[in-house]
Amino acid sequence: MTVCRDVFSRSKDPDVFRRIAQELYDLPFGAWRPWEEDIFLPAMLRKPKGYVYSETERLKLSELCWFSDEVHGHDGVTVEAMIARCVSRLADMGDEEDWIIELAERCVPFVRRRQLRNLVALYGLTGMPIERVDLSFDWWNRELMPA
């Protein structure tokens, strides 16, 4: 996957933007919001050759790139351990947490950065102490915003 720190500047080139957007769209288990997967990325790929992508579009592409990173653990706990603990306590959590079963069935060693906040929050509900994720999610705001 593309290095996210320079996506914003590199995506000034429409061909680079389109290539990165295609990589993100084709990414297995991208954890996109429906509008990102069904509207934003396809719309960006349909733009005519030579279209100059706006700063807002380039910033969103950078954000999606950052959210697509693989994360293998948090606060010293592996993703596999968090998933296993959550699945073992699933009966106590309710039906809205069924997404964790899909992760367990795939035997994933990582989650996408976008999924990490939910996994850590769910893991915390099992009674295990873990550092919250919120501050790390501000990274893309500070690092990717144009100067």
C-alpha cells in the first residue's frame, strides 16, 4: 500500500490519485463506510483523464489510505488476542457485535486502522484494561492537513 504521509502531495498528479484510489477500492476487507465504497471511490475512478482532483478529494484519499493500514495490535495486546477474548465474551455483549465473529472466522492477524477503535472498545468491555485509541486517530488530521 502507498505510504500515507505523502499521499496528499503525490495525489496532485491525477494518475497517481487514480492509482491510489484503485488500490483502496480493490483492498480486501477495506472496512469502508458504505458511501466511501459505493460512492466516493467509484466516483473518483470515473473522473475523466486530466481531471484535477480538489484539495478536499485529495485529503479524503489520504484519510482513507491512513485508515486502510494494517494494525496487528494495540497497547501490547495482539489483534488475535483481542478477537479471541471478545468472541469468548460475545454472549454478554449483544447482537450488534456480530462483526467480531466474522473477524474470528477469517482468523485475521490484523485489522484495518479504521476497525481498531471498535475492536479496542469491545475488548475493554470484556473487563481487560487497554489504552483507548482516540488520540492515535488524530494523527491523520495533524499530519495530512495542508500547511
